[in-house]
Amino acid sequence: MARTTGSDGEKTEAAVREAAVNLIARLGYEAMSMRQLAAEVGVQAAALYRYFPTKQDLLFTLMREHMEGLLQAWGVARPATADPESRLAAYVENHIAFHIGRRHATHVSNMELRSLSHERLTQILKMRTAYEKELRTILRDGAEAGVFQVDDTGLTAMALIQMMTGVIVWFRPGERLSIAEVTTTYLSMTMRLVGATISHGTARPSGRARDAVVL
Amino acid sequence: MARTTGSDGEKTEAAVREAAVNLIARLGYEAMSMRQLAAEVGVQAAALYRYFPTKQDLLFTLMREHMEGLLQAWGVARPATADPESRLAAYVENHIAFHIGRRHATHVSNMELRSLSHERLTQILKMRTAYEKELRTILRDGAEAGVFQVDDTGLTAMALIQMMTGVIVWFRPGERLSIAEVTTTYLSMTMRLVGATISHGTARPSGRARDAVVL
DNA sequence: GAATTAATTGAACGTTCGTTTTATTATTGC
DNA sequence: GCAATAATAAAACGAACGTTCAATTAATTC
């Protein structure tokens, strides 16, 4: 046999991407074989090479598009406000929503970096650094404005991102907590962690509280 | 050739363990071949099977001993005090010190769980859960005593552990920050995150501050 | 110093891997 | 409906994989 009835390049490629994200997230990139992936799509292994020249090209494509999506999502969600607290809240909300919505892809992007060539690793890390820099800027602005109490901007940014991204490790949709509840709790924890004097969306308690949260 | 002069089973096994931790951390379990590991040790691949019956047995041994070490370290560091703040501080300090000291082993234990059989995965997760439960207990005690402000004990415990363990991703000994500095900063962030009314080791500011950090 | 045991080599086994090549069939454009 | 093109199957490639086995030599025991 050769071309099958109803076969369509676009649909096959989309099916390959989706199956690849799921399989790599579950088994790991090295452990997933091209034959396994092909079987999941309902196709022979050779057919995959019409869409991705090598296995690593497939991985890189998934990762690059994930990072592009993350940066784009933040570009849309980023508020016009100068207020650091609102910006931090928007960052947290966008980060959690995006990562919960794409748990598998996030897993792949975080866990399989070592399977990329040096050049491609650099490309992905560049995007990641750009995304993290956005958070550092917010933290620094907040610290300079006196609304955040931050010992070390870089370290705090890393701690926050690790904490937030960690959601995908234990969160399962439909279990005890809803996405909204999780987001609310993480927002509270974030605001306390950076020593914000008020919580986002709450009335300002007129000043006196600030010093109390200073370590 | 056969047995080499000066060969010693104990030394070889120790060398295999050390090389395996480093190689798996760098390349991943699936990507590391037994021949590669043997070469690193300076031995033929067949010699490895004198010490570990299969590749997965090797991985499991590394992980189990890592988790046992973590639980044991906490058993030693755990303070006799009932004071939740001191206990939390001890937990954070022990966690960070242990994980920075064994970055590679931690990497392996966190990233290669999916390469274990179901039965062995269960064993490792049981130990991990026991360790995490210690933190949840501290947080609950603190919340009940009114010295911590915690929305959700389980969620907060996960967030804290993700945050702290994340240190191994970016921390490199000898760079900008010392272990002591990192620990101090993480301790501050932790105490703020849980809404502790005072910081560990600082004089108590006589009460009035507590409400200020409530979200 | 002979017998036993410990430690390792070297070669081989069957399997699976990513990938390439060639042939074949479905779809599309004229 | 015929030519061109798109999408796949089927088979094969050499390389690498985890693992086993028999042979061999070093160290230990008596």
C-alpha cells in the first residue's frame, strides 16, 4: 500500500505534534521511539519524515512553539499599568493559566532540554531568559517603588517561577481544587513572598502595615 | 586479559555509583549507555553486571539511597522544639543544604522517576510523601497555633518544596552567592510566604505586626 | 605453593533504534 | 480522463543497545 484514502498532510502533521507532546511527556524523549509515535498516529514510521527531518527537529519544533506561545500570551496579558502589583498579579495569573493549560508541553520544554543540540538549546534558553527578565523587571520596579520587599531580584524571580511552574507536577484538572482556586492561592503566596503591602484587588489598608512584613 | 592488578570490588562499585549519578544527571537515564558508564569508570561494560543486575537496578539503588539520605538528614536536623517557626526554619535549612550538596543525585531522583517499574516507583514515592508530610505537619501546627497564615496546607507545602528544590537548577557553587546567602534569602521568602509574624532568630516585634501580613 | 575465590575481559546474542530508499496509491489541476 | 503531485507503505540499512557467557588472571586462603 501507499497513499491511503482520506490522507491529508496538514491533519497528519497536527496529529503527529499532539501525539508527540503526549508521548514525550509520558515516556521521555529518549524513551519514545519513532515507531511508537507513528503507531499512535496510525501511520508508518517513514511517514513521519515527511513532516520532520529528524527526531530532534520534532522536539525542537515543539519546544520553540511552546516558548513562542508563552511569550505571546504574556504579550497579550501584560497590563498597560505601571503599578508593579498589578503587573506581578498579571504575570502570575498568566503563567499559571498558560502552564496548567499546557501541562504536557511544559513538561517537555522543561525536562528535555538536554536532548537539544548546543545551538538549539541556546535558542530556547534565550526565549526563556527573555520571559524571566519580564518578572525581574517587575520585581525591581516594585522594590524601587517601595511596594515590594525583595532581598535579591534574580533569586526571587527564580524562586517564584519554580514555585509557579511546579503546579504542573501535582495539579490534576477536576480534582480537589479548581484552576481559579489554585491561581488565587498562588497569587496570595506570591504577594506575601515579595512582601507586597496589599493584595491585588483588596482595598489598601492605609499604610501602617508596610513595615510589619519587612523581615 | 581478565582480572586487572589492583582491582577491588568495593572501589569499583563506588566508582560506578559516582559516575552513574554524574552521567545520568548530565545525559539522562535513557541516553546514558552502559558502555558509556563503563568507559567513565575505566572498565568493560560486562563488569558493571557484577554489581548491578540490570540498568534499572542501578537507577533504583541511586534513587533509594538518595531518599533514605534525605529522610535521615531530616531525622538528625529535626529540632526537639514544638515551636513551628523553628521547625520550619530547620526544614528549609536542611532541605537546601542537602539538595545543594547533592545536586546531581537530586536531579536524578526528580527527573528519572518514569524509568522505574511501577513497584519501584511506588517505593520511592512513598518515601517522598513521608518527607513532604513532615512539612505539611509543621505548616498545620503553625496555622493552628496562629503563627502562620496558610490558605491551603497541602498546596503551600508543594509550593515551598518546588521553590526550594528549584535551587539546584540555577545554583552553581562558587558563583555570585554563597550557600549561606542563598539559604538566608530562601528562609526569608519562606517565612513571608507562610505569613510568619516574625522571622526566625529576630527579636519579636511585640504583637502588632501580625494582622498586617494577612492577605 | 596449590586450591579457591574475586574481578574482569572479549566476544557474541538478539533486539531495537533512527533513518533512507523505492515503489505505490490517492488526490488535484487542467 | 490524463498528467502531475502529495501522502503513504514496505523493506532495508548500519549502528547501537542491554545483557550473557566463557575464558582468564589477580588475590586470598589454607
